[in-house]
Amino acid sequence: MSDPAPPPAPAICAFESRRSHEICDLIRRAGGVPTSAPSMREIPLEENPAGLQAIRQLIAGEFDALVLLTGVGTEALFQLAEGQGLLPELLQHLARIPLLVRGPKPAAVLSRYQLRYTIRAPEPNTWKELVAALDDSSLQLSGMRLAVQEYGVPGLQLYEALQQRGAVVKPIAVYRWALPLDTQPLIQALHQICAGQFQALLFTSANQLNSVLQIAEQEQLLPQLLQAVNSGTLVASIGPSCSEALLERGWPVHLEASPPKMGPLVRHVMTHLTQQQQPGTEDCSGPE
């Protein structure tokens, strides 16, 4: 008697855009079948009067510290200054004030410009860790004028936490998110999700859900989509910030990567799906 056929490879949908090829390669190498559904694109605010005004205010000494939340946003801030011939003055001033970073990516950008951060949030690098790091530091937030580099959508909880500690918060928007130019792959993937054709969905950014919901509403798929993610389709998040966004919108989060990177995310998902295919295993009900 021949051995039973092995179970089919899990079908996994990834909403990553900028590094879509990389995450699909990771899924293939781990034994899954990837579908790429790019969900957003970054639009630098090249003609950005508010951003330019904030840069000039930084140079003029109108802010006491600068909070940098993402590497892309930090780089965009410097490029915006460079395009107006203001980069040397900006770097000179930033060398004199505290620079507060949310994680390794803005820290790496600062290093390339020979700048040093004063405070860096520990993993998992959410706004909560940043606020905790500020609380543990010697910085006195009361009365401090803080410029905060936004990262796609306003960080209202961060602003509220800083204001509760007496800081005066000024957001700086240096890039924003939009739908991909070609939304067809995302539309097709949402129809496949509703049809139960994926075993897992991978979210690598909190902003991806906004695009997913926008397209689902456009395609009149919201009820079917929510039913699918609450009926056995695994929802995996790259980290706490992403999980928080999903949960706030009523989505389940079954798995969360630790550390918050694409490699551990894919491995964690594939390990879980493999165990799930074995008899006698139970489904998970929340982030681990």
C-alpha cells in the first residue's frame, strides 16, 4: 500500500509592496506558495510647504527636540531639505538638539549623516516603547517643543502621550501613503481571500490594512472579507504596531513575528501551518 500523498503547500497572501519579491522568496523557500498583493505606495511630499516650514523652524531653533519614527521618513526629511539647499543648516542644528528615534531604521539614516540619536526605543519599537524610554531618560518633556516626523498616518496615541507629559507637539508629514498604481493584484487577492483560497495573510505594515479595507469597500467585499478572516484564514502581523492597527479595526491577529522582521514572520507562519496540518493540533486564537 502506497504512502498517503503529502498535504498541499500552504497558499499565503502577502500585502508587502516595496519588498514584495523578498517576502515571496522567503515564503517559497519555507515551502509555501506566495501570492503578492501590493497594497500601497509611498508618495514623497516633494512640494510640501508644511514640511519646508518645519525644516526652517528646526533651523531657527523653534523646536527643542526631533522625534524620528521611520527610516523612510527620516531620509525624506533630509531629501526635502537638500532640494531647497537647506540640508547643511539642518544637519548643523540637529547636531545640537536631542534626536529621539523609534527604532533601528531612523537610527541608521542618522548615522549616514554623521548624526547621533539621544534616545532609541527598544524592541518591538512601537510608540509605547519610545514613550517609556523617554520616561526613563533625563529629558524633561514638560514645556518641550517636539517636532515629530509622521509615518503615513498621524500617530494620535503618541501625540496624546507626549502632550500628557507636557510636551508641545508639532507633526511633520514628509510622505504619505496611497493605493498602488495597479490595484488589480490586490483586488484579485481579496476575491481569493473571500473564496477561502489562502491559508494565511501576512501584514507587514499597519498602513496596509487601510488599503485592503478601501479596496474591499470599493469591491463590496467587506462582509465576506471579515467572514473569511474570522473563519479559519490565519492573520499574521509583523509586530505590535501592526497588530494594534488590525485589532483596532476588528481584525483577529493569530500570530505575531518576534523579532518584528519578515524572516521570523514567514517562519512562524509556516511552522504554525505545518503543525495545523498534523492531526490532533488545535487552532490558535490570538497573537503568541
